[in-house]
Amino acid sequence: MGWIKIPSIFTSNNLPKLPSSNPVQENLVNKHDKQQDNGFPNSLFRFFRRLMSRNKIDGGSRTEAEEKVYSWLYALAQSEKDIVFEYVRSTERGLSFTEAERRLRENGPNILMDYSFPSWWQLLWTAFFHPFNIILIVLSILSYISSDFTNGGIMLFLVFISVSLRFYQEYSSSKAAMKLSELVRCPVKVQRCAGRIVQTELVVQVDQRDIVPGDIVIFEPGDLFPGDVRLLSSKHLVVSQSSLTGESGTTEKTSDIREDASTPLLDLKNICFMVVASALTPQMLPLIVNTSLAKGALAMARDRCIVKSLTAIRDMGSMDILCIDKTGTLTMDQAIMVGFLDSWGSAKEKVLRFAFLNSYFKTDQKYPLDDAILGFVYTNGYRFQPSKLRKIDEIPFDFIRRRVSVILEVEAENRNHQFLDRFMVTKGALEEVIKVCSFIEHVDKNEISILSPEDQQRILSMGEEISNEGLRVIAVATKRLKTQTRKESRPNDDTVESDMVFLGLITFFDPPKDSAKQALWRLAEKGVKAKVLTGDSLYLAIKICKEVGIRTTHVVTGPELELLQQDSFHETVKRATVLARLTPTQKLRVVQSLQTAGNHVVGFLGDGVNDSLALDAANVGISVDSGASVAKDYADIILLEKDLNVLVAGVEHGRLTFGNTMKYIKMSVIANLGSVISLLIATLCLKYEPLTPKQLLTQNFLYSVGQIAIPWDKMEEDYVKIPQRWSEKGLPMFILWNGPVCTLCDVATVMFLWFYYKIYSTTDIKFFHSAWFIEGLLMQTLIIHLIRTEKIPFIQEFASWPVICSTIVISAIGISIPFTLIGKVMGFVSLPLSYFGFLVVLFIGYFSIGQVVKRAYILVYKRWL
């Protein structure tokens, strides 16, 4: 924790372009040539270069570019701070705005090359080099070699259509992902200088993409490093390097050190590395699934809900428990300061003055409560003259101590007997502040006495009463310190925060959101239970939860959870709806308990540093655009508005997308498996193949094209009302029940052709091919209507218009092909009208038997999709 100032931002995607006029830089790192990806030739050349290891440094395993990065980082780590500024061509004031703009134009945006979105020709290349297309191209070449020009032409035509469709869908998905990623911003504080004659230092917020080499960056707890950086100053800095080292622990960093060349790269104490954020990219899923997920992501984006991981949409539809923090979710997150009370409940200005000094001088992350205190003081005309004081040190807030302390000293010219020369002001959670107090101040009498157990109980009871009124409470304490000489060592933080004087309480009002109660009710309607996980006091949490309609019959606090055995812990977490005074680790344990012991799909909505562990562990991590960078990094979904109603819409879209994905998966598995079994049976029964390769390819191609409309299908209202979960064990049973129905219809077709039309010998092969082609295509096209609903298709439930139109068009094309010139080229013949009468009877029977099997399956397994 703490605050740090970092000058050298070294982006991971490319080296900074350094002016060649600087000999120090020129000797340190040669200018790195940007390698633009110019298509397949370059990618092929790079592949062979990597294969032959021509760009490896002799005796090492790193490439030349990597060696430059290593040299650059080690040079910065071994240099004094003044030399660091020389290396990056910057100053202690920071870059000017003009220079920063120039470097941004020169180096480009601060985006990892691995996470940049592919261009249209890269997508086209990927669509072309698909295994299916490669096989068809090889077969077409063999056909041309053997003078079978018809088959070769048909195969090439199928390749063209396949590439076109895949390219269109992948390009649309990529554009959708790009639009979504642009909506999510990661602001970073940088120090820049302005002015031509007299330059002024300004701290401004810029997007992470606009950080340039040489920027001075100011970090707070929960921020992510936008690149590899050299520390200038730091205090109690602890970082996570798990994405680089694979270790879950944290690493201490400090600026007050000069490293040497023998230190391993990741052990450099004054260098922090980029914790690479997740990028929004289309997943390597089947075309229909990817289209369905991308469509769902765009629909959620229109409802101000940004999806970072497309697979999180599936988990969103399965979520049955949502863990939420109280602040900003159930409340307005606009703290309004109400009062400043001494230990007996009387308003005393001295309590306000010391609370103000703490908020004014703390440089750690500012919270809404600090803004409320400062705003109250300024708007009410108080003049506490902070300019007469200077900050000596700070003990930043953490979620274990739950308090922050600043050590202040009166400026020499302002010292007199009425002021303390050096003192510490602490503010934080009432229970944690009173824990480190041994004395209590009588403000009216200007006297200090021992803090007795009776005093302590009276203060805690007063805080409970205030919380029961819906107000938030923090405590303020002070301590006089002696001035240190240079020879004296700095006291330990735990030691200095002891034997303090309890001063009083500051109260705030954060009103509940009007929309929270309705949103929670809508979530409950959809089978999502809400649990409140907060670090605030239990009484305040109960008060807020009652106002928004959350039951508070089972509540528990973090300290109480720590005393429980494992089984009791799981049972308590299962029953509790409000869990208060939780540390970040306890929030993590609660989420894990719900997942493992309760077998729930857990969503966690949080926006603070203290929520990052739980966000990472949850099945669906949800943060808000205004949240801490680390919270947004761990989140799968980001809400552009801090409103639970946005989340309700996300749940609906998640279940719709999940349902359509399940339709495609189950339908395609049944159709393909049934088709394979039917082909095998027909081949064993007949003396020839049921379909030629080109006919089978055409049939599968038409069927696949028809399924593109599935993402635009609708779901039944009953389906989206309850959480839906993917079951790997359920899929084999689904196939076992429904697959034989398809095979039965195919076998019936063979028997009808055999006995009615007397198709026995190879002389009738074209007739059989034509009949089997149409029946198979119609079977695979119509199966979606049986699979997509629990109800009777075309009677109780109709598909969406895109699906119906797709079915009609593909069926019409399939039926007409044998009657056209294309059909003759493919080896088809015209079919009699009687055969189509048979197909009508066949499919009525198929839907009837399929519906009976469906009802029996639902009766046994209590679900369909």
C-alpha cells in the first residue's frame, strides 16, 4: 500500500524510440525497429527465423529485442534517479504536454501487440486456412489432376462460400469486441508540466493507452502498472507478480536501492513490471457459438454492461448467487457528512479539525468519506489553516487495520506553547481505532483521562445507535509524538499506533438507492439470491439491507467467522444473507465456500482493492467502470453504471445466449452423430455409398449455413426465469435419448426406398442419392425446431422469424437442387411426388416420436436444454 511516483514507463509492446542525439541512450539501447506485421510472407519468415534461431544472442536463449529490453531495465535499476531522468529524456517536473503528444505519435498507443485486434486481411487469412478448407482444396487439386473438373469446381466453390461466411462472422465479432474494449477505460494519474516561462507541475488523468515513455506516473493501491517502470519514491509498496512468476504471494518493492547486474530480473526491487490485463478477444469456439456469444455481448453493451470474457456470458446465465458490497451498490455512494461528536455525543469542532487534517494530508487513495469531510469543512467556512503544518509520515489504510494515520509537525515559524510540535492523527473504523486507544479526551475541559471499560462500552453503544439510524461512523484519535533526531530510528507502525487519545466520531449519510429494492426483487424472481459482503459495521449493513428488502434474519461478522470450524463455517455462510466487517481474505473464503460446499455459481460485484481476491475467485467477477484498476482487471464483466438493474438485464441476456448456445451444441451433436450412424447402416445394407463425397459436402454445407440464424432465436420465458447450468454428464444422456430418433427416421427412409421403389442394385444409385440427400438435409434442418423448445413445435411454440426463414430457404434449396442443372452435375435425378408425400408422413412421425421422447426425458431429468 502507499503511494509511489514512477518516472519511466517502459511499455511492454515495444521499446521507446530514443533520440539518437543522446550518446548515453545510444550506447545503452539501440533504436528498436518497429516490425509491422505485413501479412503472410512476413509471418512465414518470422516463423522460419524462430525455427532456425537466427535472432538468438550467442550463448543465451533471448532474442535480440528481448536482450535490449533486459539491458534497458538493468541500466535503469542500477542508476541513480538523476541519471534515470537522463535516460528517458525527462525531468523531475515530468514531460510537457507537447512532448507527451509527440512521443505518443512517435511510439503509438500503449497497447500490447499481442492484444491488438487483427486486421481484416489477418481474419481473411485465418478463415482461409481452416482444416476443412485445406482438405477441400487438396481434394479439388486431386480431382483436377484426375480430370474430374466438375468435382474440383464444386469443392472450390464450397471453399469460397465457407471462407466468405467465416470471414464475415469473425470480422463482425472482432469489430464488436473492438467497440466493447473502447468503452472500458483505465485512467492513470501522471505528472506533466505546463507553461512556457514558468513551468507548473500538474497531476492529470490520462487513459492507459496514452501513457508514453518518460511519464511520471502516480500510483495508488489497486492500480495496475501500465508498463515496466522504475520507482522514484515509494512507501510500504507491495505488488503482485503472479502473472509473471506464477506464485500467488506478493513482492515488496522500494525506490531507495541501486541494484546490481547479478540480481535476477524479477527480483529487482526498484523495477515494477506490467500485471498484464485481460484483453477482450473472440474465443476460439465454433462459428455459431462465437457468433451467439458476440451477439450477446453486443446486446449487453447496449444495456451498459461490457463483457471482457465472452465465456462469462455462459456463467452469467448460470449464476444463482450474487455477492454484493453495500457501498455504491445498495447505496448512492455519495457520502454526506452529518456530524462531528465527542465521546459523549456532543458536537465539538476539535473532532472535525483533526478529521480534516487527516483527510487533507493523507496521500494514500482518497475515499468518498475524505471528500465528504473536506467538502463539509470548505462549504461551511471552517478555517483550520493546514498550511501551518507539514506532513512527516503516513501509515496508509489497509483492510486489516481499517484505519489510516498521518504524522504532522508544526512549521518552525508557527511553533508556540499552544501547539503540539509533532502529533499523529488516526481515523478509521470505530472498533479498530478504539482498539489502539488508552486515553480519552474531555474536549470541554481540555483534559485527558484513562479510557475505562465503561467509556469504551459507552462509545461502542453510541456508535451502534448511530448505525441503527442508517448513518456510517468513523472514529478519530490523536497522539503526541516527540521530535526525532537524525540518530533515532523511525518507530515501528504497530508501536506508534498505540496508547492513543480517543477524540470522537464523524458521522455520514449514504442514502439507499431507490432502484436497488426493485432490482433485487427482479433478481430474486430470476432465481438469483443476493448476499451482502461488506467491510462496514453490522448494524449499518442491517439497516440498509432492511430498507432495500434483503432479509436480515441470519447475519454474521468477520470476527465471528474466524472462530468457526470448517463445517460450521460452510453452514453459516450458506444461511447468512448479511456478512459484515469482512476482510478481503474473508470475502474470498465466503465465495469459495459457496462454490465448493454449496455447489453454486457465484457472481461477485465489487469495485475496490479489497474486492480483488473475491472477484478473481468468483465464477462471474463484476466491477464498475469507476472502480479500482485491479478490480476491473480481475472482473469478467464491467458495468458502465453502478446500478443493479443493469446487472438484471445482463442476467437476461446471459441466459438467452446460454440457451441458444445449448441449442446449437445439442442439436449439432445429435444431428451429426445420427447422420454418421445412419450412413454406416446404409452402407452396410447397400452395395454402394449412400452419398458421394461432393453430395455429402454440399448437404453439410447447406445445413451449416442454415444454423447461422440460431443466435437470433428467442427463448421461452420459463427458461430465462431460472439459472441454467452446463452439465457435461448430461450431454451423453441427451444424445443417448434423442440420437436414435434421427437414426430411426433415416432407417425408415432406406426401408421405404428399398421396398416401395425397389431400389436394390447400383443402377438405381442416382435415385437413392437424390432421395437420401433431401431427407438428410431436411432432417438436419428441421431438428432445430424440435430441440429448441420443451413445447410442441409449430403448435405451442414458434421459433423466431430469422430461424423460420432460414429453415424455409435451406429446405427449398435442398429440395430444388435435384431438379436443376446443378443437380444433374452432382449426380442427382428428379424425384416423384409420392416420395415427398412419404417425407411429410415421415417428419410428422419424427416430430411425434421426438416429442414423446422429449417429455419422457424431461420427466426423468427435470430439464431439457
